[in-house]
Amino acid sequence: MTNAPLPAGWTLPRIRDVSGDQEAVTLDAERVVRRVSHTGTHERLHPEIVLGFHSLCLVKPLHDDCWYMGSLNEDGSADCWTRYDDLHEALRGL
């Protein structure tokens, strides 16, 4: 876990409770994050907040209120494939 920011109004215990993952952590947002579409195209996302759940992550990009779910790669980057309108919905989608 790092001193990375949490979403406004959220605590790590609450994130763990809603997600069901008691080992959820905040991660450094300084990483490459791509949104991968079903057509195979990639769009670079610029993360503001990254939450880690073992091999999965939730990313909130700068200037975007949506959350993106994806996988954490061995090199620290992330590939996201699903978008959620709010954090609670994204946490329940894990």
C-alpha cells in the first residue's frame, strides 16, 4: 500500500467492505493505463486514483467521473476493459 489518494468520501475499510476484498490497497497512479476495447484498440488513460484488488484494479482517470476495471500487469501497467459510472457499482462488479 502507498500513500496514494482515496476517493472523496471513502475509506480503505469501506472499500474493503463493499468489494469483499479485505486486502484491497491504494496504488501509485504513476503507471501506464490503457483502455482496451473489444476491437483491440487502445486508449491511454491518465489515472488520478488506482485501487488494487490482487490482480485486478479500479482506475479513476483525471477529469473523468467514471471508474475503469482492469488487470494489473507484471510490469505495473494496467489494461482496463469495463467502465462503471460510480465507485460503488465498480466495487460490486469485482
